[in-house]
Amino acid sequence: MDLNDNLKLENQLCFAIYACSREITRLYRTVLEKYDITYPQYLTLLVLWEHDRLTVKELGELLYLDSGTLTPMLKRMEAMDLIKRVRAMDDERKVWIELTEKANDLKKEAVCIPQLCFPHFGLTQKQYLDLLAQMKQILENLQKKTRNVK
């Protein structure tokens, strides 16, 4: 590969992931309109459906979101009656995020969302699972590197 090829946009993994992420978000946005939730809210619900109850800090860590981004979204989700924010009795600084009945009902409807989006990826199930494993590995490797930088 020519040295100049290193600087071509088409040869950048970071750009391919960035552009792909934007397109996937656009696809999900279209599907999620029916449920009146945004893509970040959907991701938040996925995590809460899996864990039932998390602190704001735990939720932020799992979603890779800082509190400045997470807090306004959680306030909107609370106003939509999807979550409850509950202060811990032992430490008022700790806030638990819990699902409401409305959010649990939504889970029953939302179970089809991955199946609605999957065909648009143009991958076999094996390709999908392989790519998912590769992306998780890249994320894990990057996390190790960035933890050492701090």
C-alpha cells in the first residue's frame, strides 16, 4: 500500500465505523418512531430490561455516556413515564433508575425491533455474530489502552 493510501478516507476503519453507526442509527430511528422513543432511549431501555434496576453511574458506564448527556435523557424518559428515578436511602447522592409498568409493557412490543432491522444489514447470521464479536474485541482493546492513558 502506498503511503498516501494510508490517508485516504476509504481506508480508514474509524470512518467506516462512524458512517455505519450513523446509518444504523438512522435505520433504528425510523423503526423506533412507532414506539415514540429515540435511539439513545431504546439503548437505555435495553440495558434496563436486562438489569431491571441500575444506578445512574452504572447506566452511564454500560452505555458509555457521561452524566451531562444521560441526565437530560433520563428526565425526558421519566416525563414519558418510562422510568422512575429513586434516591437511595443510604446515600442521597446515589440515584437508582427503575422501569415503570409502561416500559415493561413496551418491552413486549419492542421484542421485534432487532428482527426488523437485521435484514437491512445484508449479513448472514454467522457474519453478523462474527462482526459483533470483532467489534466487541476492538472495544475491549481500546478500553484497555484508554484506561492506561488516564
